[in-house]
Amino acid sequence: MLWAKGLALDEEIHQFTVGCDPETDLHFYAHDCVASAAHVRMLGRAGLLTSAHVLALLPVLKAQYELGRARQVHIARTQEDCHTKLEAELVDALGETGKRVHLGRSRNDQILVAMRLYLREELNEIARLLGQNIQVLIAFSGAHRTHVMPGYTHMRRAMPASFGLWAAGFAEGLLEELAALAGVHARIDRCPLGAAAGFGVPLPIDRAYTAQLLGFSKVQRAATDCMNSRGRHEQALLDACVSIAGVLEKLMWDLALFSCEEFAFITLPDAFTTGSSIMPQKRNPDVIELARAKCRQLRGLANMHREITTGLPSSYHRDYQLAKGPLVEAVQLLQSLLAISQRLIPALQINTERAAAACTDGLYAAHAAYQLVAQGEPFRDAYRHIAGQLSDGTFKVPAELNSDAPFHIGHANQLCLDELAQELTAAITDVDARTQRYAQINHSIWGPL
Amino acid sequence: MLWAKGLALDEEIHQFTVGCDPETDLHFYAHDCVASAAHVRMLGRAGLLTSAHVLALLPVLKAQYELGRARQVHIARTQEDCHTKLEAELVDALGETGKRVHLGRSRNDQILVAMRLYLREELNEIARLLGQNIQVLIAFSGAHRTHVMPGYTHMRRAMPASFGLWAAGFAEGLLEELAALAGVHARIDRCPLGAAAGFGVPLPIDRAYTAQLLGFSKVQRAATDCMNSRGRHEQALLDACVSIAGVLEKLMWDLALFSCEEFAFITLPDAFTTGSSIMPQKRNPDVIELARAKCRQLRGLANMHREITTGLPSSYHRDYQLAKGPLVEAVQLLQSLLAISQRLIPALQINTERAAAACTDGLYAAHAAYQLVAQGEPFRDAYRHIAGQLSDGTFKVPAELNSDAPFHIGHANQLCLDELAQELTAAITDVDARTQRYAQINHSIWGPL
Amino acid sequence: MLWAKGLALDEEIHQFTVGCDPETDLHFYAHDCVASAAHVRMLGRAGLLTSAHVLALLPVLKAQYELGRARQVHIARTQEDCHTKLEAELVDALGETGKRVHLGRSRNDQILVAMRLYLREELNEIARLLGQNIQVLIAFSGAHRTHVMPGYTHMRRAMPASFGLWAAGFAEGLLEELAALAGVHARIDRCPLGAAAGFGVPLPIDRAYTAQLLGFSKVQRAATDCMNSRGRHEQALLDACVSIAGVLEKLMWDLALFSCEEFAFITLPDAFTTGSSIMPQKRNPDVIELARAKCRQLRGLANMHREITTGLPSSYHRDYQLAKGPLVEAVQLLQSLLAISQRLIPALQINTERAAAACTDGLYAAHAAYQLVAQGEPFRDAYRHIAGQLSDGTFKVPAELNSDAPFHIGHANQLCLDELAQELTAAITDVDARTQRYAQINHSIWGPL
Amino acid sequence: MLWAKGLALDEEIHQFTVGCDPETDLHFYAHDCVASAAHVRMLGRAGLLTSAHVLALLPVLKAQYELGRARQVHIARTQEDCHTKLEAELVDALGETGKRVHLGRSRNDQILVAMRLYLREELNEIARLLGQNIQVLIAFSGAHRTHVMPGYTHMRRAMPASFGLWAAGFAEGLLEELAALAGVHARIDRCPLGAAAGFGVPLPIDRAYTAQLLGFSKVQRAATDCMNSRGRHEQALLDACVSIAGVLEKLMWDLALFSCEEFAFITLPDAFTTGSSIMPQKRNPDVIELARAKCRQLRGLANMHREITTGLPSSYHRDYQLAKGPLVEAVQLLQSLLAISQRLIPALQINTERAAAACTDGLYAAHAAYQLVAQGEPFRDAYRHIAGQLSDGTFKVPAELNSDAPFHIGHANQLCLDELAQELTAAITDVDARTQRYAQINHSIWGPL
């Protein structure tokens, strides 16, 4: 271990402290290689390493990077974490030169920067998947624009609506979430490398240069702030994930309702259902239920992350180690959820007749009141008038509903899907540009000095 | 009640359903008046009300607005909520004309838009208070730039630091939080008015016009999305509050430690302490402890809000009513916390000698290793070399520490306070501009048609 | 204030530290009087007060107790909390004698014991209300024993069930919860009085005697444990409340589903519904939705309490003050919820035909498979056999279902309601006995020495 | 799969639904075998299987049980879960006879009963480890009974205390937790087997017999209650774990403080510390920090479990599948935490001189006030008297402190360790008896019919 000073190691205690790091850190290893390359190049430029050292170190880092990307790395439990593993590889390959790499940094800023590279990459992947979900929702909304269904409030039939309006709401909600990811990106777009253990180092390192090499917009300046932001940045990402899941949860809950025998507005394809071990007739909507439960699980993970990362004085505490697990798990969960929902939405089958039949007369009570208003009655009087008709059984759905009028923005007859599609395209263009920039950095960091 | 249809009311059940709304809704009443004015002006322009109606309604709405701002409104429990109260006032004052105001809207979009006006105003106040905290932290950091103290990791003395670096970290962290509030603002900067119960209305209302009158950048289009965003927007604000509190919590924890007898780096002014009922000698740091606990309480409130607003199918459910309480409580909590911390920070007294004395030799072990590196030793060897000296008692703090060098961005010797101050000014300028714009709207909404 | 030492007080800071205590502490005031009476009697017996002092103090404490019970106490904000208020009343009434009462105790153990008296009383009230809910559920189950409905799994029709079985499940679940309250009672049935600030006092106080006077089974011995249990005991009560609410939440969710137009198995009486401000036809199940949401709010409160009371070193910290609010709020919430549900359950109207009609053929698929098993087929083969029939449309509900057989314990035909009723009676007998014992203590504590 | 009806399987969807079950279910496999044996024996006795069938099935179940205990089972992803795996093994070994085992049960009651057997076993192991922690705390308390240290409130020196009192508080707190586990046991001590999918089966199964074979005290009667208790029972266990961790968290926090350079009351053995990658002088208290963080992580897991298992209508939903992971993780976490703390406590080294030196004069201010009381002054006057002395510098620690007097129960001088030890022995005797009973059942279940 990097800090070994010759003392014997207690196996049980070592297991307790190492925990899941050898597995969890695999997600950060390739990023650690990239950040280490930037660190090494900076040390060279600052005269703290010779060019020969730098030129020796870069190819070994690159080789490790590629192994990391291919998930062909194994971190032994005795190696504790990905940083120890990486230094060990460098020393193995280069001897004394490898021992020079940790100059002017600590594992504290090393994990911070590696996690930030990880976060920005995963954030982009989430944005991409989100975009695809919005796309299928817009398509679904367009395809079912005229398929009426009851709009519900309090889970009671309220006013006429359509499957188009139902889906457009989710599309627009997720579009807001997609836009909100930019705020998370802004938080993590500052480079903590050089903060060392949270107090900097008494060496003339060039933090602006490493930030630039790694494609960060800014340096996260105060070394203390770098450490204090541990957990807070990750939490901002997790909160954004939870907000996305909040939209999906409503979608899944609706599907659970709309596909049950009593509603039967929607049929799930067999591929998205499973059976019972005891009841031969059952087709259960397991995918929907699990997707719904994963939204709650994600809240649980985000909450666990908050529990672990709060309640402490400033600076680094070993407690933070345990936060890596729920972070990685949450990111993977949301990505798999988005991947499934993107397949599920186009596969939904609408039972248009059944949904239309559920649009019973009462749904038009407000419409009828509006017709009385058009004849001069104040709305509250018209409301009570119609309520009276409903109560004594004389209510009739107004004959001329003019139900094809566009009415107003956001009505079932004016869904603004083109606008949504344009906004989506603009947002995804930004996401793609970032993806390309990161790919470029992961390529150029190994290039000539 | 707006929905009364002549049925008798059960008192216990009425209490159960009304809950705290008569008190909580007072926070939204003035905003409801402003939004109602916009609604009425729009109905007039769309030909759904006459000019005479509009001109009659506006002054009554304005009078109610002013009562609302002055907190001179009382909502009777029989009136349920602020919307019922407002319509009752209009009917009281104007008779039949008052009964016309609810045309083309529902309490569902009415509370949504009132809450959004509330949220954007409170968000701005939070931003302002945050700015003041950053300002006093920058000043504190500048004043104590050269006052050394140990930097801690794992709550163990790690490397030399300063009170200036300690405070600069909090300033920079809060500056990031201030920037992040813009993302929350973007979410709530879309107008839900016109969504009615979540499915729009069969009337040619002009949603773009009401959005413009109320100073929103955009219409929140799909009526379904408006309802589905209930809770999600508020949660985004609460998550931002929790993130701010995460920075303050570390500050308070540090103060609790640094001011205890064993550290004694910082003395709290008597005004910020209280005593014991049994022990005459005690001065307890209650303000700090309560400030710290309020950070946790805020997490609790945000979490409660999430509990209440999630787990449901789409559209409105009465469940959401209960979310208003923790929202308002959380906003007030954070504002009072920021108000206290802004007074606390400049009042802290630093015991410079005590802190300097705690900078024991071991803090310079990394420095000593770096001196060996300067003589050509690889870092890892130098590290082990110094570890050996520490172990056998031969370690000496290096004579020439060159401790005044600026070293690098974010080091105690290069705090970048001027940059922080400039960024703060820019951010607060935006906040002030929004404040003025809102004031302008609250004034012009009553103006001539 | 008890700790005042002549320093000027800063109003804003005083407000910050006092918080909601003057309101919240009203819940503990009467209990504080009772515990103070026990303390005073013990001091008299131990020779630390004269009999004259004790005889003077008791009537004043009793008078305050009665005001506290009648909710006729006002705690001024300058008085901070109920303990200060009480000492002030004693000094007001008795002068120097009143100043003697705080000998050998601290506000730390004073609030601990007052809260414990509060908790045990409220716990008993929860138990009583729980018992009444179980009773109406048993009655409902008996009344609807033969009213069939589909049993659902995955919100899909699964097997035949009955309203009797549906309700019996809730009765039995709540009975388990009622039994579990005994464990909470055991935790709080130890007397912390005498722990003072957490380290005892150098005085020969008789802790066993105060414990006995107050009806505790045991002394909570180590003074440190008394302080460390702050929050933990209350949390145990809150966790029990949350578990109860977990049962009720399912009940309310079921009612929300079963009463919507698509199911229509159950009709809610009008008194339990409200209307819409825009849609004249609506009757919304607000009571059910709010009851459901309150189950989540309760989880939020319990979670907030945990946030506030954890994450700290041992001994007292001012942070704990903030935990009193959510505790009291949670207790009141659950009690009001149980009071409403107890009225709601008997008022439910079952639409027996509608529910019977929903018992479609597929529900009998497992029954059909069992008939094949009876003819010798292995179950898994029979299952696939029937699945094939369902798939090719040849499935027929078996003619002889023998559907009146009792089958087994816990089947719809063997609900064991008498056993449940007996267990309920036994549990409530214990609750009533405790209630009487507490009443006896609240009476005898003022009696002759 | 048990429910396969010949439809093609989508690999991505299958992965989504299967999730971690193949790994998580390994914890339940052996228990499933035992419960299946009871089920089979009951079916035989009820005439639903022949003796030949039963005699064929038992040895195969036993073999699987032994593989399960030895963790030599592999569940293929195509097999979904442990129940499918087990039926597949039975069919593999016995052909048609294996296909008979699922008669009269569902995977729903199968997992319920297997989890209950798992829970009661793990609960017992937690109790055992808890007992060992209490034992070392009692020993530590006894060994350091006379080693004085300051007692702290508000993290400020308050009154004289001792390491003995400090440790006794934790011992007594954990003893309360140990007693509270009995309540959890009572909840899970009812047999759900026979509830099938939550509505029983139309077969004359003997639920009392399976309950007895498996050593449950009672049958959980209403089939609906069995399903509704899913999650609630596990949560009760998790809440108990969290409460235990609440005690340990305070202990770990105290150790983090007391072992830092500024306090230095306690030295951690090197084996419980690790080093820094950059600072050669550091020995970090990682074990303590991780133990502290695991207490928070446990709260996170319990909270995630609650998120996943609440918010749903009654009966089974696939959502519950996701709750198994955090349950198992939490149980393992607490057990490993208890195993480490039990080793840590006896290894702590007390720096008696340093702690004694921290007992500065002010700690005796209350003692001094009590001496004035002994001379007749009312306590509040004496308090102000001493406060005045402290303020003007005339305060002196009273000469005759009589500091060896026992004072009262729970004072540092009267720790009642023997009583604690006796109560511990009684509690552990019960735990051991249960352990033996379970072992007996796991043996006799394979015996002759």
C-alpha cells in the first residue's frame, strides 16, 4: 500500500477498510489514467519531472487506460483502490520513474478528478438516453393525438383528454429534466486536481494547465472547497436523476393502472410481462412494476448517498469512501431504466374504443357550464346550474362541442410537438458536442508533448 | 365552498381535509391576486369578460393583494384555502362580477401559478442572503489570510493551512450554490396558468399573454405536464436549499470543534452562546448547534416533501396539499439560517497563537519529502525516507520552507479572493435585476388595460 | 432565564435559539409538573428539602399541572421552555422555596422524564384508537364474509377472494402492530430522572424512589445512557407509528382504487368526499387521498426526527431541541388518522354485484389445475395443461368448485374472526390497565407525604 | 421458468426483471429447502402427496439444503430465482415427482416463509454479536471505573465523569437494544406458509402443522395479511438494526474526537489505523470513520428498503423483489460492524493523565453550588453565587469533594455493572436457546415421517 510503513496488517480489519473499493473503483480507473496523464504532462512542463520521465510514463498510462476501458483490470484486495493499483503498475513497468508520479498530488484530489471525469461522461449518457425517451414519447403523442381518453384528477374521471396529451406531458417534463442536466454539468466542470489533501502543495504546480488538458472550463480554486465539494457534486447529479425518475414513475404508475383489467386502455406486449408459478392465466406487468420500483430505489440510493456524505466537519473523512457504491449503482440503475422505457413506450398498444367508451357524459359538465357562460351566466352560477342538472338527472352533453378547435397552447388539440422536437434537437446537439469533446481529450492526452 | 352543492358538512372530516391550508395559504395569497389579475386581463382581451368586468375586478384584486402583502388576511376554516377566500372577497365586493373570475381556470392551475410566483420571489431572497454570506466570508478570509492553522484530514492534523484558506473554501462553495440557483429559476420560469385541471379548457384563452404579463419566459405547454410538475419544481428548489445547507453544516461543525476547550482556535461571542440550568460555568454554543441541526432538519423537510409528492400516478391528487407546509417551512428555515450565519461569521474571534501552536512538526512531513524530491529522489522513496525519520525520531522540519511563495491557484498563499468577489458581484447583479423585474410586474399588473 | 448571568440578550439570536419551544413544550408541561412533584418528594425524603418545602411546592405544582392539562398555560418567548416557565411559577408563588426545586437535576433529565411520561400516555392513546380500528375491521369482515371479489396480485385479477378476507387481513395486521407497541412501552418504561446533565450529581438522591412514584418499572441506570437514549426512544415510537401507517396506507390505496369509476366495488359516502372548483360532476375522495398522503407524511416526520437526532457524539447537544416538533406532530397525525379511518371503515358501501361480476373465469385457473391434480396429474403438468386451455380458448371454469369448504386457516372461508376478537380484547385490557395506572399516579402524586 | 408458456424471451427485458435475484436468493435457498420439506410433509399427511412422493422428495431437498448452507449453489439467470432453481433440481432428480411439490403454494408464500426463516436466524446472530459487544463494554467499564475524564454537554466540558461511566452508558444502551430484538422476533414468529398468492388455496392444507414443523409459535392467519406484511416485518428488523447502530455511532464519534491530537484521551492501536499516500506522518482512524459511516449507510439501506416496500396497494407487487437486496446488505453490514467493534473496544488505550488534566476547575462549579445549598442557600441563588465567582475569578474548587461516595444509581461511582452482566446473561441464554431450537428443526425436518 502507498502508505505502508512496515507494520503488519490485520486481515479482518483490512477487509473492513477496503470494502467494495476493488470493484467500485473499476469505474474510475480509466479516468484516473487520463487525469494522471494530465498531471504528468503538467509536472513535466513545470520542471518537476524530466521530459524523459513524462515520455516514459504516458504509454504505460495509456495501456492501463485501455485495459480500464475494456474492463480488463483486476484490483487485488491488498491494493485497496484504483490509485494504488495504478501506481503499482507504473512502478512495475518503469521502476523508479513510476515512483515519481505521485509528486504534488494526493489520493484525495486524484479520486475527486477521476470521479468528475466519470460523472461528466455518465451525465452525458443519461442525457442521450433521455433524449431518446423524449423522441419516442413525441412520436407516440403524435400517433395518438386524436385518441380520446378520460383525463383523471384524484383518480376520478375529470375532463376529456387524449393519449396524445397524456404522452406530450411526459415528453415536455423530460425535456425540462434534460435542460436541468446543464446545471449539474456546470457544477462538475471545474478541475479539483492540485488540491492535494485539501490544502494544496508547496510546489509551483500549474492547475490551470491540467484543467485545460482535461477540458474543464475552470479551476476549482480553494483547495478546501475541492474537498468540501466531495459528495455535494455527486448529490446534485443524483438529485437530477431522482427528478427524472419522478417523471418516469408517473408514467409507469399510469401504465400499471391503464393496463389492468378494469381500465384496459392499454395492452402491454407479452415480452414485457411474466407469469405466475401458481396461476396459469396470469400475465403480470413485471417490467412496469420493476421500473416503478426502481424509481423508488433510486430515491433510496440518492438518500443513502446523502446520509453517507453529510453530517461531517469540513475536509476529507474516510466516511466518503462508502458513497462511491450508491453513486455508481444509481447511475447504472437510471441508465437501464431509460433503456427499457425507451423500448416500452413504442410497444404500447392502445385500446381506443375502450378508452373512448370511458369518456362518459359527466366529463363534459364543465363544457356545459361554459356554454351557459357564453350565454351570459357568471361561471359560478353556471357551475351550480349544471351541478343541479347532474344531481336531478337532467344533464345532457352539449350538442355542439366544437371539439376540434385548437383552443389554446397545451390543450389536447394544440400539443406543440414540433416545438418540443426542435428543443430536443437543440439540447441533444449540445450533448453530442460534449461527447465528442470528451472523446477528443481521451485521445489527445496521450499525444506528443 | 366553491364546490358546495348543498350537502351537509361533517365538521371532523372538514377539519381533516382542510388541515393547515388556512395558515399555509397566506404565503400564496398575494401571489394568487397577481396571477388572478393577469387571468382577468387575459379574459378581457380574449372577449371572455367585458372591459367593465375587468376594470371592476382589478381594484378589488389589488386591495386584496395589499392586504396579503401586509399579512392582514384571515382565511376562515370554512373557506378551505386562499382561492376560495379570494373568490369570496370578489363576490362580496362585486356580486355577480365576482362569480365570473373562475372562468377558464381551476384551483389546480391557480395554485400552481401562485406557488411559482412565490418560489421565484423566495428563491431571489435566498440568493440575496447567500450573497451576503459569501461577502462576509471573503472579508473574513482576507482578514485572516496569514493566520496559520493546521489543515485536518480524518480529523487529524495533516498539513499547514490558514484561516484564510478555511474561509475561502466556504465562500467558493457557496458561490457555486448561488450559481446553481439559476437552474432552479429556469425550471420555474414557465407559466402553468391555463392548464386548468390538467387538461386545458375548451375556450380560446391566451396563455402566452398571461405568461408575458406575469414575467415568465415561456408557457409550460402541455396541460398534463403542468400538473405532473407539481412537487417536482418545489423539490428542485428544496434540493438546492439542502445543497446550500450542506456547505453551512460543515462550517458549523468546524466551529463547534474549533471553539471547544480542546481546540480553542476560535472564540464565540457571548451573544451567540447560552448557559446551563445546572452548571454555572457553562457557555454553550447553542446557535452553532442549532444552525447545524437546522441543516439536518432542512434535509428532513426536503425528504418529507419528496415522500409526499412522489409515488403517485400522473395528474392531480389531493395528496399534494400536504406538501405546501414543508415547502414553506424549509424556505423560512434556510432564510433564517443564512441571516444568522451572516452575523456570526464576522463576529468570530480567532486565537491566532493557539492555532499556530497546533501546527506541530509532523505537518511538514510532506514538505520535507518534497525537498528530497528536489534533490532527485522519486516521491515514493522520499515519502518512505521521511516516514522512517518520523518513526526513529530523527525528523526535523526543513529549515528553508519558502512558505511565502504563492505556489498555485487555491493554495493558502493564492486565495483568488478578488476573482471570487467579482463573480459574486456579477451573480448578485442578476439577482437584483430579477428582484426589480418582479417588483415592476407587481406594480404594472394593476395598471390601465 | 435559568442560566442568565447578567449579559444583554440579542433578540434575533434569542428567537433563533428559542424557536418553537414555547408552543411545543406545552405538550410536556403537565408531565413536567408530575415529574417535578416526584423529584420534590424524593428530595424531601432524602433530607435535601424540608417537609415544609415539599408541602409548599406540591400544591403549586398541582395547580400548574391542572392548567397544563387544561391547555391554559402560556410560555413567554423570554422564558424559553416549559422548565423555565415552571421554575418561574414556583418562584413567583413561593419565593425562595421555588428556587430550591432544581437541586439535583438538570433540564436535561427534566425533559427526558417529561417526554417519557408524554410518550407513554400518547402510546396508550394510539393503542386505544388502534383497537377501535381493529374492531370495526373485524365487524366489516364479518358483515362481508361472503361478498366475493377478485383477489389481485400485480394489480391483476388473480384468484377469488372476498371483502371479508380483504378486511380480515388489515385487522390481523393492525393486531400485530398493537402487540408491537408493547416493545416500545418496554423501552420507555425506565426512569431517567437523576441523570442530571448526563453524569449524575454528587448528592445522595434516590432514583429508585422517583422511578417508583412515577410508575416506571425500572431506573435507567447509567447517567450517560439516559442522555444517549434521547431521540432513540422517541424514534422507536415513531417507527412503530410508521409501521401502523404502512397497514393503513394499503387500505387507503385499495379504497382509492376500488372506489374509482373503473373498479366501482366500493362507494364512499358523500361526507367523505369533496368537489371540484371547475367540474360540477366531481366527487373527489379527498379523505382517502389525504389519509394516504398522511401515511407518507408520517414517514417524512419520522425520517426528519431521525435526521435531527443522529450523527452526533454522545451526551446532550442543543440539536435535540428541534426533534420535539416532528415528534409531537407525528403523534397527533397518527391519532387523527386513526380517528378518521375508524369512522370511514363502517361507512363504506360495497357494490356486491359489481365485485362479483369482476370474478371472471380466469380466476379459477388454479382451481382447475387442482382438479387435474386430484385426478393424478403432477401440479406443474396440470398448470401447463390449463395454460394451454386458456391459450386456445377451451378453458372452462370447473363445474364443482366446492367453494364453501373451509379449506384452511386464513382462507376466505375460515377467517378466524373470533380468535382475532379475543386477542384484541386481551390487548386492550392491558392498554386500559395502563391507562388506569397512569391516572392513579397523576392523582396520588399530589397526596400526603 | 415456472410460468413459461412457450413465448420467446427478450434477453434485455429478462435481465431487467431478473436483476440481482440469482445472487441475492442464495441467502434464502437453504431456508427454502427447509420450508419445502415442511410443505411436502404436510401435503403427505393431508393426503395430497403419497408417502412415496414425500420419501423421495425429502432427501433431494436435504441435499440441496446442504449445498445451500455450503454456498455451493449457482442460480442461472434463466432460472430467475431460488424457487425456480429448487423446483428444477427436484424435477431433474425425480422427474414427475418433482413437478408435484408446488401443489398448494405459490412463490409468494414460499419466499415469505424462507425470508422469515432467514430473518430469525440472522436476528439471532445479531443478538449474539450484540451480547459480545456488551460484554467487552462491561469489562472496559470495570477496568476504567476510576479513570476520570470530563463529561461533556454541547461538546463543552460539563461535569466530572469517568471512562467507566462513559462505557457503561453504551453497555446499558445496547442491552436495551438486545431486549428490543424480542419484539422483532415476535413479529416474525408466525408462519405465512399456505397463504399462496395471498388468497389461500381451495385445498385442505394444514397450516398449523407446517407452522409447528418449522418451529413457529403461530400461524399468520389471513392470507391477505401474509402478503401485506411483506416488507413490514423486514422493516421492523431494519429499524432495530438502525437503533443499534445509533448507539454505536455515538461510540465511534466519541472515539474519533477523543483520539484526535487535541483531545488525545484515547490512543487507537496501529492495527485500526491506516496511512496517507502523501503525508508520511499520518495515522488515520479509518476503522472508526468507516464504522461511523456504516451506521449512516445502514440508515440509508433501511430507508431505501422503506422506499421500495411502501406506497402500494395491498397484495403482492413485483416491486417487492428489489427489497431483498438492501435487506441482506443491511444485515451483513451490521454483523460486520459488530464484529469489528467488539475487537476495537478492548484494544483502546486510555491516556489517563491527559484525561485527568482536562478535568479543569470549572467542572466542579455545580459541586460548589451544592455545597452552598448544603449551607442552606436555595439552589438557584447558589448557582448565581458561583456564576459570580467564576466571572470575577474568585471561584475555587471545593476542598472536600467526598468524591468517592456512591451518590446514586448510575453515577460514575455506582455503575451497577453486576446487574448489567446478569441481565446480559439472561438475554443471551434466551438467544442461545433459540439458536439450538433452530438447529434442531434444521435437523429433524429430514427425519422419518
